[in-house]
Amino acid sequence: YEGKCVFCRIARREEPRTALLPCQYEDLVCFRDIKPDAPHHYLVVPVEHMRNCKTLKKEHIPLVKKMMEVGKNVLQHNNFSDMNDVRMGFHWPPFCSIAHLHLHVLAPASQLGFLGRLLYRVNSYWFIT
């Protein structure tokens, strides 16, 4: 836990203005992005502070799979069912706005605007899926 990290504070429910969405795992939280680039734009965040996707190792594969599962579940819970029109991924450092691992869940990806298509471009130098 890092007290200055906003995602750590959100995960510990210390940010009352951030509503947490239903999540089936205690070690993850999910909430809406404050600057959404799609009609559905959620962030899935581990409660444990992890700096970014560069720190991920082989043993973190189950964690990433769980994060993706939470993303799919929150979309379905919010009546979005076309899983072929979803973009999920991580910003690659130094292109992370918050230094705490977070998975972007965006849908429908087909409705991303020009800037959104650029920021969340599949497997670019700055965004990995």
C-alpha cells in the first residue's frame, strides 16, 4: 500500500467519491474511468500495489486472467454482450497516468473516437493487449 497512490486509496475504499462496481475477487477492484473514452470504460485494479505492466512476471498470468474476467463480467453486468467489440489492455510505461497496475476495459471499441483509437491502439508502443 502506498498512501500517495490514488488507486491504492480507491482499493482500500478511502476515496468515497469513487463507486466500486461488483467484483467477484477480494484482491481486485473495478470502477469507471473518470475520463471515459468509450460508453463503457472501466479500470480493473489489484488491491496490492503493483507499479505497472512492466513488473508483471510469469507467475502473474493468473492475476491478469482474473482481471480480464472481471472486465468481461462488469460489461455483462452493464448489459454489454458483444465481446468481439471490446478492447482490454495496459498502457506501457512511461505512458501510464497512474503508477499502479490497471487494466483498461473499453466497449464498444468500435465507438472509440479518434483520440481513443490512438490511445488504445492494439499492441502499439504505448498500449498492450
